[in-house]
Amino acid sequence: MTETAYLHADELTSQLQGLGIRSGDTVLVHSSLRAVGPVHDGAPALVDSLLDALGADGTLVVYTQTPDNSDPSRWPLTRGRAVPATEWAGLRATLPAFDPARTPSYGVGVLPEEVRTRPGALRSDHPQSSFAALGPAAPRITAGHALDCHLGEESPLARLEELDARVLLLGVGYSVCTAFHLAEYRVPGQGSREYGCAVDDGSGRRWHRYRDVDFDTSDFPALGESYESLPERPVTRGRIGAADSRLFDLAPAVAYAAKWLTEHRAGRRPVE
């Protein structure tokens, strides 16, 4: 029987630096620990290695979404199961409100939870599309996340753009690249829809309804492939453990995505 070699944090740090992570960077990470392979001490070691590569002046950012805090009519998509329409009103009245300090992330893997629960981590206040951050830029990144804006100009993504942040796709593809959602807000004619969730804004729990972008990730893989194939080679690829990984600057990727999506979604659907 062949024994599996476990990676240690210092090995991962060296690989991250080899990919191009620099001390002082601000990096938004989307990851799959399973894709990386066996790591001694698991998610804590991977977070340690990222923080070591970023140094004291760098900031680590993760997406800590909570899409299960959603209207029961959407649960087939957000929770993978349907409930009878007769139960919807009762669920809207009793679903626990989002608590940035306690509500766990959902559907984004183990790394965001490890970051979110670390001492000193800050988290934005959006009840469905929050981000958590560790490092000196964390206050600026997580502050002011508007209740009516998932991933647009009043979200941490726009702050990351201002900070010349980078994106690390660690063993995952472009379909989960949240930076491309910021570009969707800049596409003329992009559709919108109504969202609902439970919030507590200091005056007690309430059900919050709002309109925002109707997100569509179906063409993100093609968008990412197009961006990656540009002659200037804006994406660095390499292996972190066993994980095929990509590193690129967020701002130029969003600018390219806005143009690409505008062209490829032209006439596809009207604004609601």
C-alpha cells in the first residue's frame, strides 16, 4: 500500500510564493482543500501558509456567503430542497436573522470558516453575500456593505478593486469567481430580481426584501478562458499541492469581464 505524503504549512507557503503571492498583497481566495490534497492540520495550516506568504502587511479575504438565509420560494436553488407554499409565510417569520459574528458560511468550503472564526477577523454585514478578512486592510474591505447590494459598488468587491487586490483560485474554476459578479453590475440591461432574507439591524428581527442583480454564472468559465488566453498572459497558473491554481489582478479582470459580458449578453434579456 502506497502511503500518502502530507503537505505542511511551510511547503504550501513556498508554493504560494512560487505562484506569485507577495508580501503585502491583498488576496481574495476561493479554494478547495480537497483539491489541494492531504495537508497536515488541514484548513488551519492552509490559512497559516497564506498568511505567512502575505506577511504582516498583507490581507487575506474570503467569501462567506449565507444563501440559505433566503426566501423559502428559492430554497430548491439555495438549499437544494423545496417546501410547500403554505409554509412560506411562517418560515419568513421565524428564519433566524443573519449575525456576522456567528452565522456560518454555506457552500464555500472549509477555508472561509477557518478565516471567519480566527481572532481578529472582520466580516461584512450583508445577510446573504458577506466577506471575511484578516489583515490591516480588513476594516476598509468589510465596512459599509449595503443591505441592498450583494456584490456591487457598495460591497467588499468594489473595495478590493480600489486596493488593487488579487484573486487566487485555489483548486477551483472561474465559475466561483465572485469578482466577475462585480462586472455584472456594469453590464447594460443586466436583469434584476427580488431577494428576501432575515436581518437584525439593531431594532429587532425583520424580513428584508430588496431588488438586486439577477446573477448568472453560466458563462463565467468561458469568460475566464477568454481572459486567460489574452496575449499579455494576465493569469499565472501553477500547482498548490495537487490543486491547479490561478492568480490574477482583480481590477483588470473585472474591466475585461464587464466588456466581455456586455458583448456576449447583448439582447439576451431585458431589465425587469
